[in-house]
Amino acid sequence: MAIPVVKITVCSEYQSKNGTKFIRITKLEKASMKSNETISSDEFHQRTRQNLLEPLDLAIAWFLRRKNG
């Protein structure tokens, strides 16, 4: 099963009361879509019918390494 390539736009980063950091992801774009066409993560998940949890975890980890590195 192929994993779709997505472009993730991060809107904000915030920290909960217990110290856990969260990143609010506002947009996911399929690489094969038109460059100006953006869909929500829910719609993206419905269209692809694939589990995005692992790719999102990897993308978030990459973002945090890049931001903190």
C-alpha cells in the first residue's frame, strides 16, 4: 500500500498544562493535487482511505527537529 505524499502546513504550536507540546496542523495537500487546491485532513483521509498516523508522526518529528536544530 502506497503512502501518499503530503505537504503539511503548521498553523500554531502550543503547550498543554502538563507540559506536552502539540502542533495544530491546519492543511494537508496531496502532492498530486493542483498547487492551489487544499483540503482538510478529514477530507484527505476520506479520499485516500489510508491511515495517516505514521506519516504525520514522521512529519511532525521532522518539523520539531528542524525547528529546534
